Amino acid sequence: MSAMLDYNATRLSVTAAGHDTNVHRAGEGAPVALLHGSGAGVSAWANWRKVIAPLSAQFDIVAPDIAGFGATEMKPDTQYNIMLWVEHFVGVLDALGLEKVSVVGNSFGGALGLMTAINHPERIDRLVLLGTPCGRFPLTDGLRAQGEFDGTMDSLRRAMSFFPHDPSFVTEDLIQARFEAATRDGALEAFRKLMPPPEGEAPIVRGIPEKMLRTVKHPALILHGREDRLVPYERALDMHQWLENSQLHSFGKCGHWVQIEREAAFLKLVTDFLGEDA
């Protein structure tokens, strides 16, 4: 299996929650949904392009652009929130005829996977949660920088600088690709609706609360970089405490992009975990 798959070769379109939805699909086996994070110019392909091929050697990989992100439709009159995104994700599964999937979620995508497990537990098998927020915590400089993207290359470069521990992972090609996606027609207006600028001097981030997380019974693998500057490592420790059937793997000298910064370890841990007997 090649280390990469072509964007268009894996691409299909479905309708979910009334949205024309872009989805990448590859491989055969147990179905696994890859859910991307948030941020300017983000998409399923931007988050997962390097790992879709190796994972598709063993699994049926489904990687949608969540409603309002990437190449999926953004409706100006729709109120976007976690419950709409859950409805949209379940709609993607329905459109593809998938009754139950495991989820690998990065940041926002991890929160979406968790909320789907809470509201539709029968649709989720296992959860892999990368840099996923939970509880309440002060807005980090990294998250603030994402909300402050203003359509300029300088603001995007600053926002992306917070993602990895090693700055060499933010290449000029990556910045250019994200900038083109973030500034296409209507993209900045869509981003402002999905991720408004932070307000106040000391805003608080509100992730899924402890009480709700303690209801989740699904097996969960938590992967978190110790140097994550968007979602602090302490959130992973709390999540591990609150999810009763979880295991935690932390990575030193690693930021918010475990799947990129620790690709080989990510692939082994995820493949082993998803391949375990129930």
C-alpha cells in the first residue's frame, strides 16, 4: 500500500443533515471514521492525508469534512453547534450504510466523537481521542490564535505555529495549502461563523463536562502531546480519569498533531487498539 492516496481517488459526495458533504473513503474491513479538528483551512484531507493509506490496509476508512468545513456545504441560515455536527456525522454514517463505527478524532473531532457516543451509543464501537478538550479551562494562546485568523498569511502562519512542538512540521507548502483553502470564496465568512474571535480578557473554554464523560462506556484510547499548546496535557489526564474504559498514551516533545508528529507510533497504537477483540 502506498504511503499516500490521491485526493480525488478517495473522494465521494453524500447528503447528510441537508448538507452536500465531501467524504474520503478507502480500504476494507471494520469501519473507522476519521474526524478532523477545527481551524482555518482545515479539512479531513489536511488532517489525515498521510495516514489514510496505511490505515486503509486494515480498515474501511471514512473521513468526512464536517458540516461547514472543508469542501462540505456551509448554509448561511444554519446554527452550527455540537448537536448539529452530531446529526451531520450520524447522517454521513446513514448515507454510507454504516450502522456502527470506531472513531479517531483530532481535537474538535474527538469531542464530536464523544458527543456521538453519548447521544447515539449504539453507533460507536471504539474511540481514539487526540488532543481532545474536556471540562473547563482558560483559553490557551494557541486556541486564541486560531480564532484571531483574519484572512492574512501572517495570522495563519501564527495560528499554525502553535500546532506542532517542532516548527519544521509547518512547511511552506502546508501553509500555502491551508491559506488557499481558508481564503477561497466565502471561506473566511464561514470560518467566522464556526469559530468567532475570543471575547473578554480571560475567556473560558468549555469542553464536554465530567458528568457526561462518566456515562461513556466505550473503550477509549487517549493520545496527547505533553507540549500541546492548544489543549493542555492536563485535559488528557482528566479525561482518562473520567472515561472509565480508557487508556492514555502521552508523547514528550509533541504538540497538538500526534498523528503527524508521531506518525509511526500513532499508526501502531491505533491499529492495535482498533484490532483488539471486544
